Amino acid sequence: MLRIYLIRHGQTAWNQVGRIQGHSDTPLDEVGRRQAQQAAHWLATRLQKPTVIYSSDLQRALHTAQTIADALGAPLRTEPALRERHWGLWEGLTSEEVQQRFPEHHFTYLYDPMMGTPPEAEPMHAFWERVRAFGHRLMEQHASGEIIVVGHGGSLRILLCEALAGDIQTYRRIRLDNTSISIAERTGERFYVSLLNYTDHLNDPSVDGF
């Protein structure tokens, strides 16, 4: 069996106020750093030593992944393919600001997210394909064991959709909170999701924060 733990990065200041991040390299805030420690503690009590930890190279994901790697003593590899979608001129804006400044693009995106590309943004089909290609490489390189993947709400939802044989509508119905833990498993040729958006570890009082 191959078991993949999918971890979204910890909270940033932009998460706190609902700003679109995309490729903007925002750091974890104090809450996010504590969340990373809580996720690392939860994983360390359940995994002996994963084969490898893959992480987006954006610092909010990489800091989360490094915290986990330090706790588990596992090798860490950065993977640009796990980056969030590049949102072009929408990055740094809230949803309300997007609606005000780009009403036509926002309307098109809501009704056809595969074709409704924000100005100067990465097309959804290109984003999907780069994350999907990473997932295929992962399957080729690892037949069994335990692996951790640290990424973003968008990139991890695509990997979950691939495991679920889902499409863009499936993607839009998956919620992933900061440092949530999801698990996808492969047994033979069968893929399934055994855990989705688990966040109980964020209630762990033994991790005091900073």
C-alpha cells in the first residue's frame, strides 16, 4: 500500500483577511507557525519515518514542510509543480475587490472556472496538468510506503480529485483548511481517499506556539 498524507500550509496574514495568494510568496504568521508545529506533532505520533516529504517551494508551504521534516527526521524535496495557481492580477485582492475591479472576469470564472481565466493568470487547465503530472511522477517513483505532500488548497485539491476520479466540480466542492490533513491511498490499482480536511490536531494544547 502507498499512503500519501496531504498537508495544506499553515495560516498567513493574507489567509486571515481572505486575500488571494497564488504565487505571491507570503510567510506564515504566528498562528501558522503554531499550526505547523501541531501538524508535525500529530504526524510524528503516527508515522515512524516517511520515505520523503515533497513540498511546494513557496515559503508558506516550505516552512510548514520543514517543521514536519524536522519532527520526523525525513528528507525534504522542494517541488515547484506543487505551487498554488498563479492568479495574475487577482493576487493580493479579496474576493470583494475582485468583483469590484474585474466584474466580467469574475462572473465568467464563477460559471466556467476551466475557461474563466483572470487577467495574466495561469489557465486552469495548465494548472491542473502540472499538478496532475507531479501526481503521476509520484506514482511511478513510489509503489508503497508513506509519503507526505505539503502544498496549497488548489494543488492539493487537484491531487484529491485525481484520487477520486473527479473533475472541476469535484474540485470546487472540496474544502481544505490551513494545515488540514488528508490521506489518499493506493492498493494495487485502486485509489481512494480515507481522510479529508482533518483538523483536530489544531486543538492540541501541548503545542504552545511562539
